[in-house]
Amino acid sequence: MDKSFESFVTQVETGINAFIPGDQPPELYEPIKYILSLGGKRLRPLLVLMSYGLFKGDSKQIIKPAISVEVFHNFTLMHDDIMDKAPLRRGYTTVHKRWNENIAILSGDVMLIKAYDLLMKAPVKYLQPTLKRFGVTAAEVCEGQQMDMNFEHRKDVTIKEYLEMIRLKTAVLIGYSLELGALLAGENPETCQKLRQAGTNIGMGFQLMDDLLDVYADKNKFGKQVGGDILANKKTYLLIKALKTATGDSKASLLDWLKKKEYDPGEKISAITSIYDNLNIRDITNTAILSYYRKGTEILQHMDVDPSIKKTLLAFIDRLLKREK
Amino acid sequence: MDKSFESFVTQVETGINAFIPGDQPPELYEPIKYILSLGGKRLRPLLVLMSYGLFKGDSKQIIKPAISVEVFHNFTLMHDDIMDKAPLRRGYTTVHKRWNENIAILSGDVMLIKAYDLLMKAPVKYLQPTLKRFGVTAAEVCEGQQMDMNFEHRKDVTIKEYLEMIRLKTAVLIGYSLELGALLAGENPETCQKLRQAGTNIGMGFQLMDDLLDVYADKNKFGKQVGGDILANKKTYLLIKALKTATGDSKASLLDWLKKKEYDPGEKISAITSIYDNLNIRDITNTAILSYYRKGTEILQHMDVDPSIKKTLLAFIDRLLKREK
């Protein structure tokens, strides 16, 4: 990792540590400090800072709007965890389990308000487009979460619908992160849009990689249980693709495993993984990931911007593509 | 009611009807349309329009920011109803009962985002102070709701704490509504602050009137069950005042009723009401309401603004004070 990347990481961590959401009543603000302390890749604010760095050098000035996307992202996690009844987040107890559901609802609400407060620290002359694009993106993230919940009750989800769901739920916010850097640097709408498109493609690849790692990660390197999505019958890219391409015994076996109420978890994971193996699902998914990453990085490569920061950004995206957790 | 008040009402209704929060997926947007269709006094956007009218004549231009406070208010109702497990809102099934809790959480989140979208339609030159003051107010409303939930588990809530809770939960948004009209008219910070103070005092009186009507409303005119707060042992101004002033048998009887697990609802309501009567709680509450209304209206009376709209606004506040539901 190069020196300038490390300086962006330091800026993000310093910015998050300096962020004081509020104080009283403690039930409202402690969960916000808690969820932000659980770490994570800080992918989104890093993208904002690097994107801004493509055009301007003084990224410390935009640290508050940059961390607003991380605060927004963690707000969505806090509310999603209630909806998914998730007990753990990044290996720690979720807010609604550690406190209760009402506190997780209300703390999340305040977190969304605080994300806007941080975004409002954008330079006044760029405030309106910055907020307008944020509003569109934030609503899309909610639409994606609603689609994801709707998919739980459906058996006929298509690859096209799935890709639209992850575009909304995950990719558009990564797109907005790259776009935000350009918005804050005062770049023209065309440049901002290019960065958004690059980020959205990278976000698609990022989510497909998440689906893939759930099945094929090295359990010693992966932070959570390998096969969690398989046990939950979660409609991932891998499962939808397998359901579409499987035939004969392979299809019957897959459907059988999805229906089973009682089973040995390890047995289910290895059975479905071997169906995926036989159908080449790993390669098919990797091909899709590569295609999205290429689309995203090509846009960046063709841009006339600071070459050193561009290199840092492309190297970061490359590491995301090769990540093991 | 005068003609100009009716024109404000028409503008608000037209603005709310013209507001399209979104479309797909329907599970996300139908609840927003539903809760906004249930009516209500539309108090907050009416205050925004009248406050703006004190300074400028073209209130149609600010209809979107004006209805943003109504959208925000209804977002808080949607989430509060989940937290309070309320089955009914304005006599209709609540969103989390008609759909489910997850949909009520997520629809509420989108509603908050849409409230910001509407507020962003403020004139660009006034955008930053408008959003900044909104962020402060919105967080305060959540703090008030958290305090209210905390009070449920406490027996020693003081009048001072109760007044601080309703200031945050209810009064500051009514204060912001009057302030917003002045912000959108480009008035100076001093004028904006005066209107906020006027609105906050009126909001305090408004909430105390709510507490009073729950016990003393004419059941034929009141929209919901008279005595609902009494049956729920809700810590209202009336109950806290009664607990503080009651002595001897009266205090013992009040505490006894609060502890009882099984009782005839009508009997409990009439027993506690007659304790309130003996302690003069109705007069004490009415005195407090009048004092807040006077503080609020005096600020308005001393302002050098359009006399005709001022008259309309003061008449509206006067009707709020004398309301029967």
C-alpha cells in the first residue's frame, strides 16, 4: 500500500473519531457511537476522498461530507439488522439485540439526520446538487432493501431482477461516493456522472464478490461463517444462476435441499457447494465480477485527472477485487 | 374563518395532493401515501405559510418546503406508532398493523429522506440555514421521543422533566414551522429566532391542551376515546401534577388506581378524573396553557409585519387554544 492511501485511511479514521453525534439521552446516541466503532472497510468515505483527490489536493476540507456516507451506510445497517432479525454485525451484537428494537429504530433515525448534518458541511455553492443526488441515492438504497425483502417470499426471482436489487441496495451508494468527491470538487455534471457510473459498476462487482465469498472464502481468513447464505436459502447471484442452469438430478437435488426443514448444516453447505462446482457457478460469477470491475475501471482510466491519485484509487479497487473477506 | 386562511388551507391540501413520494416497489411508497391521506389539522405547514405571509406575498413558491414539515411529522408518527405498538392513528389502522413492522420502518426512513428532498426546494441562498435548523430540530424531536419512552419505566418524573420532554417531542417542530416561514422569506436571524420562540411556546400550550382534552373533552366531539391516557397510566402533565399535589387519602387512592391490574375501565377513568377535579388539575393545566399561548402570541403581537396575515395567524392560534378535539 502506498503512502498516500494510508493518509486517506488516517483522515477517515480521524474524521469518524472526531464525529460526535450527540449526548442526551444516552439511549439515543450510544448505539450510534457503538455501531461506528465496530470498524469495517470504510470503503465509501475512502472513495469520496480519493475521488476528490483526483481533482483537488486539500481533502481535509471535505472530511465531514465524506464521512456522511459512512454514517448513512451504518444507519442502513442498523435498520436492516432489525428487519433481518440479525444477531451479529461484524462479529458483535447488533444494536436491536444489545439495546432493543425501539432504540434501534430511533437511533437509526437520528443517524440519518446526522448524515444530512455532515453532508450540509459541503461548500455552499455545491450544496444543492450534493444534497439532491444524495436524496435520490438514499431513496434508492431503501428501494433495494424493500426489493430484497420482497424476494424472500418469491421463488421466481430472475438474474435481471437480482442485479437491479443489488444495484439499488449496494451499488448506487458506492457510485454516489465516487460522485460526491467530484461534486465537492466542483466538477461539471458530466464528470460527476462518469464517476457515479464507475462507482456503480465497481459496487455491482463488490456485491457479487460478497455473494461469492460467502460460499468460497477461506474460512481461516473470512470473518464470518462460510456458507451462511446457503443455510439461509438466501437468493444470491450464485443460487439464482444455479437454479436457472441446473437440469435433471442436479436441479432436483438443489430444490430438495432448499425445501428440507431438518438437515446437518455442514452437509447442506457441502452438497450445495458441490452442485455450484458442477455447474461452474464460481467461474460464471467471477466472470461477471471481472466484467463489472473492468467497466468501472475503464471509465476511470480514460479520465484526465491527477495520475498519482488515480493510481492509488485503481490499486484500491484492485485490492477490493482480490479481497478474501 | 377569514378568506385568506382558507386560501392557505387550500394551498396546503393542493401541495400534499401533488406530492408524489415515489412509485416502486409499492410496499415502500403506498404506506407514505396512506398516512398522508389520513388528514389531521395540517397545523405545521399552515404555520409555515402564514409565517412566510407575514413578510412576503407569494407563498405558492414555498409550498414544497412548507409541506416538508408535514411529511417529517408523519414520518415521526409512523415510527412512533411502531414503538408504542399503537393499533390506530386518526381512527385508521396504523401502517405497521396494516402492512408490517419492517415496511413501517423502511417506509418511514424513505419519508424522512423525502422530507429533506422537499426542504431542498428552498431558495438556494437560504438553503444552508434552513437545513441546519431543520437538522437540529429533527434530532430534538427524536430526543423527545426517547425521553418519553424512558419515562414509561420511571415513577419519579418531575414537571420540569415532563415539560422538557414535550418541548423536544412536540414544541420545537411547531417552533421550527414558524421559523421556517421567516427563513424562506430571507428574514434576519433575530426575526427567525423570535418566530421560533413564539412557535415553541404555542407548541407547549398545544401539547398541554392535548393532555387536557384526553380527560376533559366532550366525547361526542373528541375523535378518540376520552380517558385513553388514564387507562394507559400515561405520564401526562395532569397525572404528574396530581401525583405532586395529592396528599392523604387522595394520594393513596391515585397510587392504588395506578397499580391495579384488573378494573372496570369506565370506573378507573371516572375515579381518576374526580381526583383531578378535587385537586383543581383542570384549572391548573388551563392556566399553564394560557400562559404559554400568551408568551407565544405576545411575541407575534410586537412584530412589525403584515397586519392582515398577523390577524389571520393570531385567530388560528386562538382557535387552537379553544379547540375541542
